[in-house]
Amino acid sequence: MSLVSTSFDVPDMGDYAHDWALVDVETSGLVARRDRVLSVAVITIGPDGEQTGEFSTLLNPGCDPGPVEVHGLTVERLQGAPTFDQVAGRIGAMLQDRVLVAHNAQFDYDFLAYEFARARMWLPVSQRLCTLSLNRQVDPPTDDMKLGTLAAHYGVPQQRAHDALNDTRVLAGILRASLREAARLDLPLPLVTCPPRAESQFTPKPPKTPCAYRNPGRLTPGDPLQQGMKVAITGETAHARAELVGRAVAAGLNMMTSVSRHTSVLVTNEPASSSAKARRALAEGVPVIDEQTFLRLLADVRPGAAHEAAAVAVAPVAEPETEPVVGPVESAPTTTSAVPDPEAAALPTAAHNVGVPAPRRPVPSVGTLDKPLAGRRVLVLGGVHADAAAARTRIVELGGSAAVNLSASVTDVVLLEGGQGDRRMSRITALELPVHDLHWLTAPTTTAPAAAALRTQEPHVMPRGGVIDLPMPHGRPAPEWYVTAGWAPQSRYEIDVVAFLLDEDEQVTSDEDFIFYGAPESPAGTVRLLTGGPAEQTIALNLAALPPATRKVVVAAAINGTATFGAVGAIQIGAAPGSSGAPLARATLDAATTERTMLLAEIYRRGPVWRLRAVGQGYDHGLDALARGYGVDIAD
């Protein structure tokens, strides 16, 4: 029986039965707003898993095809192929009223959205499913989540990698197997709603020219301006605002759209203005000058200190038998329900007792005396938040990994009060997983997990406050690092993952350095927000391409409305090199009861090395206050 004609072989797929449109694209590059689709394949599958249609074609992009060594699509091969607008109608008809499926679906979705926009058409997709995100929930015992690795795990033959049609046929087999596993574990599908997208929404704002100089501080009355000073303008000006900004940028000043405690000077002809910038300048004691004074000072701007052009990374790469050792941050901030000063939201940058590469132990099949839960993944059910958080902390102390969802890698379950009523218990019983009470965590006894449940390398378990160096193969950074946050699916709350790109002063250099659902990509594309489903979001970082001014990237989460993280429970973060890489490290973070925002992780420079810290700091205030604390201009 051919791969693409295989049905699900399950009597009733229920919530897992949809009309599917499986898609793969080969592209001239990785940036959807700039690069083009070179080939596309679409396979449609019905709710029973049977194939209902297939289409594939090469495309003439009208540009350089990019990395021919990857996709093999030369200019000569693409000559005479149709342009995308000539096949957009046929592709659209296959996507209509179906769930789009792809491996790393946001990549394929974004490329198709741009191509449809160039063709002056809507992309007719209302939902998408990422098989990468689905398998992160299933969590099979594979060393990574690459298409070829999953194909081998699920027994799906793969003939020609990076061939759109063959990759789509392989994807069909992986989808069928993944859906069967999701049904076995009773996992909700990570479907992502895709609202209609217009061409104007794809057009990024022109990137702000990064300032090459460090902020020297505030302007002292009578002194000259200095390169790197942060300058904001408010109110009406005699000269065009664009002219003032252009002259200031050319002089080496850092022009801001907001005012914070790090602003050097505010330019306004209306010092008594009630604008938000003027009020903030007054509250912070920021110097205020008028337009004519500013123009006079622009004639003699003194040299500034350039940002350090630190090497991105030379951390030694751990050999297969070694692992990074992490240590907690000394005096790590504790989770508190008190409302902190938003300006103090940033954590100290000094890390003590930080991790260095050290010999790694092989993944044990049974626990050691000091870490009896090493290599095990334990799910805690029931209990009030404080008790569940304490149990997960104990699991990590014993060397285990605290799970937040049921998956194929869960080896044990701990039941607290009320846990027996959790909807997942019937599935846990059917899977015959060991179930323990709280006393088990005092002196746990374990049996060896099944060999099929073990990976060659398990992710390192990071405690709250733990720090590791990000290894760089061959002394060079990985193309991207992916920091993924996941939580138990919520029906009543929405959680947003965000990122702040901070300079030496723990401040954004411009509002564009705030990455969130409304602006999911930095102007240069070096930091992106990716949505893998309603219970998973990822911050992708190209560390090698970050500007020298960016010293730290803070990844945070916020819950909408008046809900708190106490109702959500723990959030798990994982860090992996590349979208399909195996997680290098995992941490399970618990906020207390009243927090509405939570700092999850920091990725920061320390000399030539990038480091990752698992934070777990919660605050009662909302995302707007957190953003203002980092210098982002949030409208009242």
C-alpha cells in the first residue's frame, strides 16, 4: 500500500478528524517578506486519512534561487516554470476549507501569505497545524524533531529530502502517525487560528538605524550633546520632525519614540505640555530643551563610546558524553505577589556560580543515589498551586524533569489532593503509568524506564535561576536559537509570550525592540515570535545577527485580562538550536497566585559567550507596565 493512501486505521478519530491540506515549499531564502517560493506541493487528505488530491510544481521566482546546494533548484531548472500568480488559484482551491498542515507551519504559511499578497489574492486558510508543535506535545523519544528523524521513528520512508512533493508525502505519513499518538494520549490538537491577512499587514516598517554608541547619560545644562544620547521629541516643531530626526541620527544620537529614566533629553517647544512624554520627563527629572537649543547643540555633538562588538560565541561544544553543569543565580529574586516598581522589573545582570562545560554522565536507566529521578519525567496532578509548585521543585531537586502536560515521555505521575479527578487520569490508567502519592517524593523508588522511552541525550533540567552557556558548534553560532514556552491548554485564558531586546542600561533602544503579537518580528528579522498553538509560543533568535547594542533578550509571558498565572499553573521553557533541534535544556517555572506577567528566561552576553538563564520571576502588574519598565512607549 502506498504511503499517501494509508488511512488512519483508527475506528473513530473524533476531534482529530479534519479535512487537511499538507503543504511544503522550497524557497530562495528564509525571510518570507524578502525571499520567494521556488516550488510548492499540496496533498489533500480527508478525515479518514485517505488522500483526496495532489499538486506540485516548480515556480519561476524572477530572482536568484538562493542556496542551490540545499534545494537543487538552479536558474536553468526554473526557466519556463509558471510564476506563483499563475497557479495561485489552483493552490487556493486546495487550501479552501481545509486545515493547512506543514512541518514548521508558520514558515510555510508566511511564505504562502506573501506570495498570495503579491498576486493580489487572499490566502484562504483559517486554521493551521504544525507537525513540529504537535510532536513537541507528543514528545516521542527522538533526538530531534527534524522531518527525517520523525519519519524514521514513525516508519515513514523518505526518498528525496528537500524535494517539495516527496517531503509532503513524508509529512502525510508523519501526520497520520502523530494524530494516532495524540489520540492515544488524549492531547488537544495545537490548531492555530489564521485571520485574513492583507498585503499592508506584511509591509514592515523601515528599520530604525541602530545607534552605534552607548548612552552616556543625561544632558547637563550648558554641556554639549554626546553621541549615543537618547533623545525624544514631543509636540509641534518648526522644522519637519523627519528632518530633525535625520540630522540627529546623522550626528550619532539615538532618537527614541518614548521617554524613560534613561532618556538623555526631551526636545519640546511646549514645556508645559500634557503629552505622555512631557509628563514622563517631568516625573523622571529628564532635562527639557526647546527646538532652537537642540539645533544649536546639533552643530557640535561630541564623540561617544561605541558599543562593544563582542564576538558572538566561542563556548566549547560539549562532546556526546558531556553535559553543561548549571548553578543557581546567587540571591535569585523570589516570586512575589507585591506590585514592584515597573522600572525595577529588569533583573540584575550579575550571575554567580554560573555553569561551565563539564563532563556529562550518560543518561541513566535508573536513578542514582543523589539524583534518584534522573532521566525521568514526572507529571504532577491536583493540589493547590503552592503545593503543586513545591512538588515540581522537589522533582527537579531529585534530578527529574517536571512535566506540565501528559506526553509519551512521561514516566511517572504524582497525585496531590483532587488529582484523581483530573480528566487525564483515565488515559494515565490506560497507559499503565506508575502513579504515586506525595510521600513518594520523600524517598522515590523507580523501575528502569522502557528503552524506547530514552533518548541518546536528555535535555538538561535547569532549576529556577539556573544558568548555562549556549554551545556553538565549531566556534560558530547555530543559525538560530529557539526558546519555546508551553503550558497546560487553557480554555478561559490567553497567554502571550513577548521579548525585549535590551542594551547595557536594561532598556530597549527603540520601540521596535519589543516583540509581541502585534509586532511579531524585529525590523531586521533577528528576533521573531512564532505561534505553535494555543499552548505553545516560541521566540526565535539569530544571535549572530543581533546588533552590538543588544546585550540581553528577555523572554516574558503575560496573561490577558484580570486572570493570573496562579490559575494557569507551571510554564515549561526549552532552549534548542534551530527549529527542529533537540532541547539543550528545560525548566519548569511556577509563578505564585496573583502574578499577571512573568519573566521566563534571559539570553545575555557574558564576554564572548551567550548564556541562558531560567528566571521564573512574576509580577502583579500587566504587560503595559512591564514594557514601560524596559523603556517601551505604551499609549495610556
